[in-house]
Amino acid sequence: MINRRKFISASAVSSLAALIGKKAWASEAPAIVKGKPVVISTWDAGLAANKGAWEILGKSGRALDAVEAGVRVTEDSLNCCVGLGANPDRDGFVTLDACIMDENFNCGSVAFLERIKHPISVARRVMEKTPHVMLVGSGAQQFAVAEGFPLEEQKLSLDAQRSYEEWLKKSEYKPVINIENKGNASTSFAPAKLANGEWNHDTIGMVAMDANGNLSGSCTTSGMGFKMRGRLGDSPIIGAGLYVDNEVGACTATGQGEDVIRVSGSHTVVELMRQGLSPEAACKKAIERIVRIKKDKIKDIQVAFLALNKKGQVGAFAIHKGFSYAIKSNDVEKLVNAKSWTS
């Protein structure tokens, strides 16, 4: 087996300009004591994913195994957000992205992967069995098949087919956040958020600390629904959608990937934690950078960061309210509403 590639980033984060934050909402989850395993993941889908991760963490298993197993639960679910049941691109094809990173800076990623049910597991194989960090497109699929992953039928799920047919009526070729179906066969695609104020999401990111105090993370997505063919977001990019530094902490991102990439979002959050900020404060600072860049355009986008530091403290922050994350440890299992820049 080829030695794992170690991805070590030595870049420093420049100081962020202070912004006057608006009233935040909800409360941060309680800190978790180091040495007790804990797993956190984005959105309400994280509740089920955390249970999958806990099957490993609760038995003193490795965080890396837990974050793979956890998001596989979400990939298994046939819905319009993640996995092969997700909304397609503009041409009607589902393309998947994923990445994974362990406590030793080993990382693997796949992007623009078609007809493979578990991209997170393919990403782990890239990490463990190749000299590379990322494989994409047909090459990623070829590698997956060679590793024994079956090619699934190229067919949209019922919900995704309905959403796609509805989208085709207008075919608005612009980067808007599509609205999650929420079980309604009739789907609207603008504005960017639901009538109840919640935002659509098409990603699950997860970070965990095991009983030995080691950190790992994973991220898997179908990307933006009805995206341009070949579009790639932040989720499979180490340092954008996910970053782990076992000396400091770990972070994952969700929301409009283009704007996470602009600020190397997850790496930025980890570096801010290295400077002494709490997870929540670090996530907030990174959000403030995006707000400063986007100015009045922030009304049309949502980005959120979720972080866990080496002390076992958890924190998150979003541009707009509506972002939630799931947390599970020996002492707590719940969904938490994250604080946000707008109220």
C-alpha cells in the first residue's frame, strides 16, 4: 500500500477587520470535557448521522472511523439533499463530492463523482491507497470501481425528478440557493430561503473527537441543486469545506460553497482557534470576513461554520438564522440553533 500523503498547511491567517455584529440568536451548546468522545454535524440530518458515528465513538473507536460511518448514514438516505437521491445538475445528472481528514493531516477527496453511493468511503480510499489527495470525475469513478464500489443505476429519485421537472419550467441559469422540497412536490426556487426562514442545505459536515482526544472530520454533498455541469463547491476542498489540526481543532462548513472557498473558510476558523479564540468566536470572525466581502449581497446567501477545539468546546456561527447542528456525547444529544450575524 502506498504511503499516505500528508497535507500540511503552513499558511497564516491575516488579521480580520472588526465588524459591528447584529443581534445573534439561540445559545451555544455546552462545552465537552476533553477525553470524552463527542461528535457534531451540520443540520437536522446530523441527528441520525451522529448516531451512526456513536456506534464507533461509544466503543472507544477511532474518530476517523466514526466520521466516515456517520455521514454514510446520510448518503444512504434517499432525499433531495445528499447522496444519489439528491437534486441533479442542470443536465439532469447527480454528481457527488466528499472529503475526509484524520488527526495526522492525512486527507482524501473525490469530486464530480457519479453513480457511486458512498463518496465519503471513496475519499478515504484515496487517502489511504493513493499518493494523491483528490480524484475527480471519471478518474474518481474508475478508481472507485477498481476498489470494489458498485456502479449504481443512473436514475433520479422520485423527489429529485419532481424538483428537476419544476426547475425546468423556468431554468433560471444563475447561482441561487435552491429551496428544499420539505416533502412538497411543488418546489419554488426563489427567493433563497424557505417561508419559515430556514435555508436549504445540500451538505453534511461532521467532526469528532474520540476517547483518546484525537480529531477527524468528514464532509459529503451533492452540491448546489441544478448547478452548472462541472460546478464544484467547497465541500471536497481541504481547507475550505473541512480542516483538521489535531493540535488545535477541526471545522466544517455548509452553505454557498463559492463564498467559503473565497476565505479558505474551515482553515481560517482553525487558525483563529490557534490564536486563542473559542470555536464560536472563530466561526463568527470568519463569517464577518465573508460579510465584509459580500456587503449587501449577503441577503441572498447563507454560510455557516461548525467547529470543535482540542479542549472539546463546540461552537458555530452563520450569516443568517436557520442553521442548526447536532451534537452527541456521553452527556448530551440534541439539535442546537446556531447564532447568526443577522437576526
